[in-house]
Amino acid sequence: MKILEIISALLIWVSYQILIKLPFGVRREIIIIFISVGWTNRLRKIEKNIRLLRSDLDDSQINQGIEQIKITMAENYTFLFGSKSLNIKKEIEKLEVTGEIDRALDLYRSGKKIIIVSPHTGPYDIALFLFACYLEQVLAPLPLRVFIPAENIPIIDTVTTDLRKVAGDNIHFERVKKGETLVKAAEYLKKGYIVVFGFDIIRENNRGVLCQIGNAEGVFQAGWAVLARREDATVIPVFPSGGEGGKIRVEVGSPFGLEKTDDINEDIKNNIRRLVGLYNPFFREHFYEWLQLIRSDLKPVKT
């Protein structure tokens, strides 16, 4: 590991140890200040991405969207950095689950292999963690087991270790590792776990599928589609977003049917583009909560 990477990891760890000891409101304000001051380049990238995604917005609306993304990101990290003292029962009261939840639960009870896919919208980490805890409650006494491949960031190991202590062993987090995660996810599916995959834009152009969103295009993750095709799993799209008064919403979509032909590679590309088409209106409507706009570099659609 390079010296700068070691120093960066150490600074993040020290910051984490300090932040987890602070009250929620103080943590939130510190993180908002850090984002505003330290992420100037990323904030400019957000503006560029929003203009491509929503050419109908004026400057005032775009600036409001950027401010909301900063707040959403801060609340997400505030939750993660306070996971040691998390009160699950109290936090779940903030969660509103709507949509085809009963249908999804019936499929799981019937023994179907289930893959949940979700974009990084709203307080994403909070929403999916609480949603997993919610499922564990409503399925009792049937045991629920959830596997969530987490981002390949060192600090996530510490955070998810704390979350496991709060949620119990049935909700399992593990860092994404190239060449290993899909194999492990397939094993977990066979053991009866629900596997939760992020479905979003990625920066590695050679590892995904180019798709159109609004007047822009970006490369989307392929892992979930590969796994679902290989394991004949049922894909359940979910739509996390923030709500008024600190509420967190998770809308459960209808099962997403995979199209299958004799060409597996084309099937994977086609199904990814179909799912992006399903999410397209949601991305455009909730652009102010789409956290991946911070990291992504959308391009204009080629004519």
C-alpha cells in the first residue's frame, strides 16, 4: 500500500472514532461542512451531471438539488458513523415500506432465490439496512438471511462490523472483491439468503453496460444480471428515498422478469438496459437524492 493511502486510511479511521462519539446533529453538521469545503470538484461534477440528466431545470433548481444531495449524503454518513449506538426498534419507526412487499415476501417464503437491486438514492445505506431489519421482523419466525456486498472501502469494514453487532448474524456484510463476490453471492443464494446488490452507474467502463438516462448515458453494473441469469433468481427492484420529518421510504417494485435467449451475454446487456429503463423516471424525479451523481461522470448521448 502506498504511503498516501496509509495516511488517508489512518485519517479516516481517526475521524470515524471521533465522529461516533458525537451527537447525531453535531455529526451531521460537521459532515455537511466537510462536503461543502472538501468536495468542490465533486460538487462541480454533480452540477454537470444534473444538467445532462435534467436539461429542463433552471440554475436555481439545480443549486437546490445540489444542496439536497449534500444533506442526503451527510445524513447517510451520520447514520453509518453512529451505528454502534443504533436503536433498531426506534429507527425502524422512521421506515415506510410500500409497493409489492407482500408479493416479494410470498416469493421468499415459497423458496425462490431472491436478488434485491437498489440504486444509491436517498439515505441509501440507512434505507437498505433498516429494510433488511424490517424483513427480519415481518418474516418471523421464518429465519431471514441477507447478504449485502459492501463497497470496497476500508472504513466500511469497521462500520459494517458495528452494524452486524446491532442487527445480528443473519444480516451479513462483506466487501466486494473482484472475481469472488459473484461466486460467494451464488453460494448464499443456494443457502436461502436474500442477496442485495447495488444497481447504479460505475466508473469502470469495461465492467458494465452503457445505458441511456434522460439526455445522458452512463455505464451500469452488471453483477446482479449475471448472477440472476446464472442462478435463475427472481429480481426485486426497490426504490429508496427520503421523506418528510426524517422518514425513509422504500418502495418495493414488481418482480423484474428476465428475458432469456440462447445468447447469455446479450441477455445480460438487454436486461440491464431494460432495468435502467424501469428506473429512468425515478432517477429523473429523484435526481436531488441520487448520490451516485457525486462519483459518476455522465456523458451526453451520442447522436
